[in-house]
Amino acid sequence: MPRIHVCEFCGKEIEPGTGLMYVKLDGSIHWYCSSKCFKNAVKLRRDPRKLKWTKHYTPLRK
């Protein structure tokens, strides 16, 4: 039975056969649902808590 993974950046569920698997040099595996999430996480190093379109978003309290 194929596993359903969760995107490391946005928190969205990834259908079997789709998405990107990124393996770091230390052996840890990260799953991303799209190239948009991959670029924001790995290349641009953005914090998912600061982007409104992610499930990890937490609005700033004033």
C-alpha cells in the first residue's frame, strides 16, 4: 500500500506518485508537494510560519 506523505513546508498531503523527495547528506528525507514549496524551503530558506498560504502560518500578535 502506498504511503501518503505530508509536505515539509506547507503541510499539505501528497498523493502517491507525485511530489519531490529531497535527501540531505545526513540521510534525512524531506517530502515537498511542489517545486514552489521546494524552492521556498531549500533555496530561499523561508520560514513557513510567516507565509499565509501554508498550514504552519501563525499571524503576528500586536
